[in-house]
Amino acid sequence: MIAASLSFRDFMMAWLPTMAAVSLTPPPAPALGHMFLVDVSGVPVPVVTCLLAVLGIGLSRLLARRTEAQLGWLSFAAVTAIMLVVVLLWIIESRPSWLYAFVVSIGLGFSGYSLVELFGEQIRAFITDIFDKARSTIGRKGDDM
């Protein structure tokens, strides 16, 4: 065991610069999703992320076209437009990373029709339920009179 006497002054002369050097951290680099922002009417839009999402949906919709051939080109274009609006609004709102936005847009492009069809069925069931409840309420009031 080596014991050396070290004065407080000597300790502080070595310790303070060491702690200053260790505690200095560079500022964090901005996330890729927050880079290349363009201000559109006061709304910051991540251009590169949006372009990657459009590319992901466009390419995946071309591959998904074979399974949706019976729909016709107008329905295919409508589903593609809906998916583009959905993914671009999501990107502008939540600022995901480039890779995550690209992967999600590919998934939406492939499953776009299924999602729109499921959403339409849920809306149809909701409206049918509202009309059924309205008919039963009106029917009960008619019996009371």
C-alpha cells in the first residue's frame, strides 16, 4: 500500500480541471426527423421525412396493385391518396425518424385498402346502430300516444 501525503490545494489543482473536462458534454445532435424543416404557413414540415414517406407509399402501392386489380384505377388512386394524407399528417404532427416513417409508409401502402375497408365497415356499423336506436326510440314514443 502506497501512502502519499497530498495537500488539499494539490488535490483541488488536479481534481477541478479533471472534473471540468469530464463534465463537458457536446450538445446533442438533432434527430434526423427534426432536420430539413421547411416552414409552410407557420407549420414546420420535415421535407426529407415526407419525401421518404411518399416514396414508400408510392412504391408499395405499385406492388400491392396486383391484389387490388379488381377495384379499378379510380379506387386504387383514392386509397393511395388517403394513405398519403394520413402518413403526411402523422409525420408533420409527430416527427418520427426517417427510417420509421419510411417503414410505416411501406406498411400503409401494402395494407391501405384493407385499412380503408375496415374503417368503412366500422362507420357503416356505427351509422346502422344509430338508426336502429333512433327507430326503436321513435317506435316506443309512437306506442305511448
